[in-house]
Amino acid sequence: MASAHSAAGGRPARRRDLQKEQTRRDLALAAFNLARAHGLANVRISQIATAVGVSPRTFNNYFPSKEAAVIWPVTLQARWLAGSLADRPAAEPLADALVAAIAAQYRRTKVDSLPLGWLGQFRALVAAEPTLHGEYLKAATATEAALADAIARRTGFPPGQLESHVLAAVTIAAERTAIQHWSRAPAPRGPLVAVVRTAVHLAV
């Protein structure tokens, strides 16, 4: 049994972790809102920090750059995608489960504690700001890793097995290609989710 002292010591530590997580979210959201309002090139780290009520040094403790701050919420999306795949029916073929899990993202209007409609605004910002593309690719790599782990658990592949990583990589690449294809298509365009479904189904 845990002692009263250790239990009491655990609560403040947990509170500190939650406070740090909230500060990280607040900084990411402030960076995102300022970039949408003024263009990322016109945003300074000191402005982001001021919007949250912390110092620029505190910002630097959480993020190496303003680009990293804007992109950070994608890590929440990665966790959600892995969980969505895990929640698919066990008897469902893997390819169908992957298509459904990817497509389900496009029916969401809210990501965890981020504001309603954030996801659509985020995609538009990334498309408009080339300087975000490098950080976005890093985040996509993290998404692939989370999805690969979920595929391994679902299929019984050993962790780190090549097959699960290849499947995750081609799934994410198919989604990215579908978005690019859809954005270049002449108007009127059909629903993006339909193009994503088709692309992922072709890939897996």
C-alpha cells in the first residue's frame, strides 16, 4: 500500500504535469491564432508569450520555434488516429479499418481541448504557410509511428516490424497525396473525405 506521504507527493507532481500540458496547449493555440491573424512571418515569439502571460524564455522551454508551436497539436491528432484504429471492430479487415479510421478524422470538428473548427482552420493555415511544411513533415513522421504501433497491436506484428511501418507510411502518404490532389482540382470539388477514402483504399 502506498504511504500517505507518497500519495500526497504524487498529487502535486500530477498537478504540475497538467499545468505544463495546459501551458503547452495555450502557447500552441496562441501561436496558431496569431499566425492566422497576421501571417506567420509577422509573428514574434515575444508576442506569443505575451498572449499567454509567460516570458519568451518560458516559450523556449516548451518549443524550439514558433513553427513547432503551431504544429504541435498534430501530436494530439496522431494519438486520436491510433485510438480510432484500435476501436474498429476486431473482425474488420485491416485495409477497411485503416480507411475508416483515416476518413473519420474528416468528420471531426474538434480535437481534444482545442476550439471547435480548429482542424479545418489548421489545414488551411498549413497550406498557406510554406514555412510550416518542414515541421508538418516531422509531425507526419510521428503520426506514422503512432499508427504503426496501432497496426502492430491490431495484427499481432512484433513492435518495430517492417510491415506495420510500411503500412502506416503508405496510409499517411496516400492521405497527403489525396489532399494535394483535391486542393489542385478545379471547382466545384467534391468532398475531400471521398478523395481521401479512395486514395487510402488504393494504397492499402
